[in-house]
Amino acid sequence: MSLDDDIAMLAQAPLLGLLERDALRLLAFAADKRRLRQGDVLFRKGDRSDAGYVVTEGEIGLDVGGGKPVIVARRGDLIGQTALFMRGHRPATATARAPSIVLRLSVSLIRRVLEEYPAIAEQMHDALAAELRAFNEDLALIGTRFG
């Protein structure tokens, strides 16, 4: 894939689509591209998180364990949105279900981009706040059903 292809892929990813082209170019240029064979583990549940990943080719299965269904991330999907902004622990094991390529976006890289483009930081903050409000509303709704 070319740099322009990587920029286009990043622009499709949730939250990253808020970035302007120059910021996307910086991300695409500085991102670490990882190639995975089918069955390769990208990270394991409980590992320290220090980056998010955008799937550019293939499929990555996310398994939280406990018999819950595996979530499949495909081309253009962002894995580890929270890990873009803060370090923590992975809630799932990520395994390539097919030959795959991901772009690794480290916390420090995202921080650098947001420092250079502070208006985007505010837009991302607003988008994440809206997502959290919607999540809380969903939880409240579920609580009324079981409460």
C-alpha cells in the first residue's frame, strides 16, 4: 500500500476520520506497519496497551474469553481506541484470522499529532464524550429493565 492508501484507510477509521489530511499524513508516515500471518497473535488479553491499530488488510479476531462471541475487526476498523490516549491492559486477545496488515498508532504518536493540531484534539474530546454519554444512556436503559 502507498502512503496515500494508508491515509485513506486511516480516514475511514472511527474517530481518526476527524483528522485533517495533514494530520492523517503524519500518522500514516509515522505508523508502524505490521504484517500478520493467519493465527499470529497481535496482543493477548491482559497485556499492557500502548497503541491502537487500524486494520488495512485481512481480519483480526478479538476474543474476550468466557465463551463470549469473538468480535471481528476488518479493513478500516480501529482496534483499541482507548489505547490511543492512555496506557492500560488489553481486554481481549487479538489474533489474525487471515493474513493481515495493521497500522500501529502509539500513544506518543497520537499525542504528537494532537499537540500539532489542537483543534482536532477538541473535536476528538467531543466525539469521545458523546460516545460515553450514549454508552451511559444505554446502561441506564438496561438498568431499568433489570432494576
